[in-house]
Amino acid sequence: MEHTGLLAAPPGAGFADISRLADSYSCAQALLSALELDLFTVLDTGPASEKEIRSALGLHGRGLRQWLDLLVPLGLLERDGDRYGNTPQAALHLARSGRQYLGDFILKAMVPSLGNLSTALRTGQSQVPGGGMAAVADDPALLRSSMAAMDMLTGDIVPSLLAAYEDWDDHRTLLDLGGGRGSVAAGLVAARPHLDAVVLDLPFMAPLFEETMAARGAAKVPAFRPGDFFTDPLPRADIVLLGNVLLDWEAEQRRSLVRRAYLSTNPGGALIVYDHRLRGAGPGGRETLTLNLLTLAMCGVSDYTLDELHADARAAGYDAVEHRSPGSPPRPVVVCRRSARPV
């Protein structure tokens, strides 16, 4: 008998993978308890002993060492003798003072939504407590944490965008629809300073955008334009970006947004779509599938294929639609070109 986690099974019996999945729940719960108890914020001032942690968190003490020791191989804590401290990743993402704090997003949106995945599968409805994005916008801490999660999702996309489209130097204006805090647009402007960029997003994003641009300290950054990309007039631009946006909406809304993007794209320009959840003809890899399930649980929609995007872009009027997968790991980028010929 070989012990493989929660279960002991003879080799080849097929229990090992199931056992690892069951064990992964314990690991995830160890993280959630650390966030709920605010362990990482307590350790943000410096390492502490087991006794000091017990006192600071008001814990009974039973199981404390096992819990702390489990967080060490998970890459969340470092242990030096009898003292525990945050890893750099935990300090950045899990302590409340971290520049990219994710705790509120995990605890208030991600976990409650996935906890009701069965209901989402039965109903096709968002399971975010309080009503989706409206609830997020009404909670400043949750909004900030959610935007940090989005920035993590798109943090490696700028080199892929630059590699996927060879005509950046031929254009002067960029419009990022639903660009959030402006991190992607700012990265593109830093790489191509000749670009004049505008990020269009809902008005409540403006303070976070301004804060992010101030922190970058760059000589040139995008401008912010408050608006709803479904109803408000869109600025014209040579390049229009739709990043991690289309999969959050129903099919008819997607078609409408692609059509509006076309009308906003100058002749000879392009719409560039990127989304880690965008699927090809096959079922997709583990990362894509888990992100799609999270999208279902949080937004009530899921799954958008390259073929569907191609059809929507051609129906909107784009002349050529090209799928690229630059980067490592490869990230799907779709370039939709608008002809320079007058319509």
C-alpha cells in the first residue's frame, strides 16, 4: 500500500489523482483561513513566533503549528527556526498593505461564487453576492482587490500584443475599451511612446486609474474617459483593444460590442482582442477551463470560441481576422483588420 494523501491505495488503482484533488481542498482552505484571520497582515510587520501569532490572532493553539507549517511548502510563509514570516508573494498579494492585494477578491467574490458553482450550472446566473459588478463597485476594497486580480491576469500580455501585431509603428491612436486601471494601455505606451492612448471605462474606475498612473511615474501615460462602452459614444482610434471583456457578456452583447468597436476603428486600423479564457476548437487546457468556470460563477456566462469571434468580427465589417498565439505560455490574440478603403 502506498499512501497518496487522504487515501491509501495500491499502485495503479487510480486513487492518487483523486486523493491529490481532495488534498488540494485542504491547502486552499489553509489559505482561506489565513486570509480570514488576517495572518499575512499580522506578519507584514515582520516574522513572529507561534506563540506571538497565537496571541495576535486570538487562536486556541491546537493545530496552529501544523497550519503554519503547511503554509510554508505552499509558498506563502517562510520559516526561520521558530519564527514565521511572509514570502514576497504573500506580502505583495495577501497582506492588506500589499500593492496588489487579492484577499478581498478571493474572500468576497471568488470563493462565494465558486461555492455556488452547482447553482450556476443549474441556472446560468451569476453567483457573486449582492449582484455582480454593481456590488463590486459599491465596495471600494473589493473593487481595488478585483482590479489587482485583473492586472495579474493581464500582467504578461503586453509583449504578446506587441509580437502579435506588426503595424504598431504605423498608428498613432489607441483606445482600450474596458481597460480598468490602464495597466495594459500604459505598458503599450511605454513600449511605443508615439501612441496617444485613451482608456474608456465606467466612471467609478477613474480614481483607481489616476492612482495607477501616478504610481507609474512615466512621462507619458494614457488618458481616462468615463463611459459605458455599450451606450456612450466611443472615440475613434487606429487600434482598439478589447482585453478580457467579451467573455463577460451574452452572445448578443458580444456582437454589439464588436460592431461598436468596428465603427470606432479608423480605416486601415485594427481591433485587437485578447483573453486568457478564449478557446479554440478543442476543449482547452486546465487554465482555460478553470477560468471559464470562474467566469460562469461570477458573471453568469462562459465560453467564447475563436470561431465565434471570427464570425462576429467579419459580420461587423472587419476584412481580415487573424489568430496569433505569441508568448510563453502562448496567449490567444486575435487581430481584426479594417480595410483602408472607404466603405
